Amino acid sequence: MSTMNLKCAVLALVLGGTAQAVEPMVPYDNFNPTEPNPSRPTKIRGIDPARWVDLQSGAPLESLRELAFTRLRLMSRSDTAGSIGLLFAHSSSVTAIAAKVRMNNARTTGYTAPGAPAGESTAELTGHFFNTRTGVPSKNQQDDVLAAIRTVSRSTDPLGSQLLRVEAIIERCTNASCSTRARLFTADLGQVHQGEQAALRVQWDVANHRFVFQRDAQPEVYGAYTVTDTHPPANPGKALVVTHNPPTYLSGAPAPLGYANAYFHDVFVNASAAPAP
């Protein structure tokens, strides 16, 4: 974690004890048809359409979304930017997401031009939470503010490395499609090995104008922002996704490629977004 972000996190921890408590979390889906949590009146095999909506952008070369035992498996290989995953069916009521995430395998390759950002493949709990201005057209995501907690593989990682990073981010969309973004906050939550499970949580604490991030039993990290947060987002989506953002490709250089194979299970949300029984 950078010195500046560490100081912000420490300050937030000191002040957080007197802050208003965020909404409690409740189970949303454990992807287990035989022992569902929360319980269902009828047995659901596969993805429950009352709770989830397919989400895919970009043009993956290969993608797979399936249930494996009691987990959701998202696997994707792509040479272009995009994502694949599941969107919460009633995303507008979701202000917090928690889940156990395990990135079994991930790699991002390709040439990164000097000064250009590294390519990334991620497994994320993410969503758009508010917009900084009023009167936003429904399809114009500019100034939507999104937050995510994620496991990341980068093209600059050492060749053969089994280490990934867990990160928290807050970003503001800078164009209508949200293909470009400005970073408002970032925090490094440490390393995780490929195949190692991490319990992740992101929660909007609107009363205190910040997001709460947590990995496993580590102390909460608070991402404060100073932008206006009283307007709804143009895109209210919240989701579990794997994403690809390949590095810069130059003619004659090897083509970039992102690969991610991730499992999600034991999904929780804020109490007011609890699924219907």
C-alpha cells in the first residue's frame, strides 16, 4: 500500500469507531441446489434467474460460466478488453457485496509500452453506486462512481509467478460508456497465491461518504471520496465478474492475452437487498 493510502486508511480506522454503522449483511446465494443458503421454496438447478442476470462485454476468445459443486466458476480467455459474469437481478437495492473468491489460475501477457499501464485480468466484486451529477441520461454513464474489491494478475508480474494482488478501488467514469475512468482511491490489500481463497467485501457507507473494503479478517479499509453522492447511477449494476484489460499492443510485438479461472461462493449482500424467499 502506498504511503499516502496507508495514512488515509489509518486515519479512517481511527475515526471509524464513532461512525454510523453500515447495514448488516445477509446470505444471497451459495450456488448449492441441495442445501441453499438462504433457503428456497423450490429446488433450483443452475443459475437462479430470479437472482442473477448474465453479463458479458467485449469479445472473449473462450468463456465459460458454470456451477461446480457449491461454487460459481467463471473462466475466460481474451485478447480484448471485456468481462463475463453475473449481475444481481435487483442491483439498484444492492449497496454491499461479500463473497469468497479463489483465482485458480490467471495470467496476463503482452507488450506494455513505456509509460502505459500494465494489462490486467481480474476476479471482482464490483458495481456502480451513484453519479456525481443530476439529470444523467439513462445510457450515459459519465460521472458514475464505481467501487470494486478484486484479485489481480498483471502483465508486469514476474514470469511464472503464482502471486496475485488483492486491491480495493474507487473510480469515476469519464465518458458515456465508462470505458475510461479516473481513479479516486486505491488500496493494496496484500498478496494471494493462485488457488488460495480470500473472503472479500465492498460496502457503500453513504452516511459517511466512503466505501468499506475488507479482506478476510484484516481490519477494514475505508475509501473516502469528496464528490457528490446523492444522485443515482446511470448504470445501477452490481456483479461478480472476471475482467480483461490487455496491455498496449504494437505491430510486430506478441499479441496480448488475458486468462482467468475463478470461483465465487457464499455470496452475501446488504439486508435490504435480501432475495425473495
